[in-house]
Amino acid sequence: MSSKIKIGISIGDINGIGLEVIMKSLSEARILDYCTPVVYGHTKVVSYHRKALGMHDFNFNVISDAGAANPKKANLVNCWEEDVKLELGQSTQIGGKYALISLEKAMNDLLAGEIDALVTAPINKHNIQAENFNFPGHTEYLQQRSGDKNVLMFMISDSLRVGVVTGHIPVNEVAANISREKIVHKLKLMNESLKKDFWIEKPKIAVLGLNPHAGDNGLLGKEDAEIISPAIQDAFDKGIICFGPYPADGFFGNALYKQFDAVLAMYHDQGLIPFKTIAFGRGINYTAGLKIIRTSPDHGTGFDIAGKNLADPSSFMEAIFAAIHISNNRREQEDMLKSQLRTGGKVVETAFDLKDDAN
């Protein structure tokens, strides 16, 4: 690669565990072998957390903008000038305000090409609401900012990948928001991401049913037979290797997910409950379908343990490595396509696992 991947990191809610898992992750020297981290926050907020956690030996290289980042250090961009009141463990409007400032600055730099990928620390979905943030979470905000019409919430771990057809909506609205076209489109996004971002040449995808026992031949609901099954067939006819619908309980209970490269669930909890049961602490959230690259840990703000030095950075480190891995895959793919155009040769795809190289 011509240069190390530059990873932007938004700090999330300033009263949560975001900065704790960020600093613990960046304390690992191996991170700097593979990326140049650029954190968007403020020195005084960092100092407050560092003192509360007793991390006196950790320091950032303070810079004015991402272009000045030192590739051998963890860098920090000051995103505001004023003093900020911190109340660790509390959900406050101030916490949401500065989480949004950090996110917006990082996103601006990502869209401008100043950083290669974005890792987002957890926000509080309530206190971050503002005139310029009227979204149920990061995913919808990033979709609007990037201008992409459709995205896929894609939970990733070393043993399981799960996407969802419907995301942050109430359970009583799920059935009405599932359609044949939407399922096909989510399968297309998943299939493309598995090929482009994870370099799986022929992905095999499982699709879960909506109702108990996948509808039990219409006895427990008609959506599985009338919407989901035809969508699977449509996607299969388009060259996507997919099967189902599978009853969710038996599918995970019998560990059938080990036979597939990814699983498409119909709604949030149907996919995320088994994912977090199987891979919590090792999994990450990836927003597939975006032109940009964004990952995040699989946990929330952790208000109950904020400032107590109890937060596990494992998932955040996984999110950083996933962002590096996907960035390298896309960069190498672009280089090969350019070479193909120059030489008329055939592109040969070979996958690699960055984390294995790092261990």
C-alpha cells in the first residue's frame, strides 16, 4: 500500500465509555502498525477521562486538522474551543451536543477524503437529537450525509455475520415494512458487501423467516410464504446464493449459521440478540452499502460503568481492525481494477485477514 490507512474516530457521548475504549485501544502499539488514528474531540475532555481512569501515561498528538496527523502517533483534533461540563455516567444535553460536534467534524473529513474510514464510539440516541440530527441512530445519519439511498446494518464477527431487513423501528411496524422488493435489495447489498468488502467470492446467505416456525405453512402468518420465499427465489434467480426462510430459533439453536457466510434477519432483535449472545465483545457493527466506510463497536454508551475503568475495549479494537481491513480490501481492489484497465489483464481476487497478520 502507498500509505497507511487513516482512521477517523468520533468520541461518542462524552459522559460515556467512548473515550475509555478509544484510549485503551490506541494504547496497543500494534494499532499504529496498520493505521494512523485521528480522534475528534478536545484535549480537556480527554484529560478529564484520563485522570478519572488513571491513564496518565497515555497521550495524544494534538493537531489542527487531519492533514497534519503523525502516522506514528495517536492524533487528536480539537473540535471546539469552550470548556465543557462533564458528568460521567449521566445522559445530558451537553453530552449529546458534543457527541454530535465530534461526529459531524469526522464525517466532514471523511466525505472530503481527509480520512479513509470512520469508527464511531457510542452515542445516546435521545440526547443527541437536534435540528441537524433527527435520526434514530448513526446508520440513518450516515446514510443521509453520504447520499446513499439504501444501506444495510451488518453485524460482523469472526464466526457470524448478520444483516437486518428492518432496523430501528417498533416491532409492531415490522411486518408492514417487509416487502419482496426490500428483501431482494438487502440481499443484493449483503452479497455485494461480502464480495467487495470481505472478498468472499461466492457468498452463501441464509434468510430467516418472520413468524414462529417460518409461518408453519401459513398457520402462523402468511408473510413467509407470500413475501419472503418469493423474494429468496427472485434473488437466487439474480445470481445471489441464498436459502430459506429458516425458523430463527432452530437456525441458531442448531448452529446452522456456521454453514453460511452471512444471515439476513427480518428485524433488529431477531438478528442482534443471537449475534450478541454468540459474539458479544468480539463483534462490530458495519454499515454496508455506503460509498464511505464506517464501523462501530457492538455496545452502547455504558453510562453505568463510565469513569470506573471497567470498559472492555475488545469490540472497539475489532471495529478499528475491521475498518482497516475493509479499507485495504477496497484500496487493493481499486488498484487491481486500474491495473486491469491498463493491461487488459484479468483481476484475480485473493482474500487476506489483517488481524491474523497482526497477531
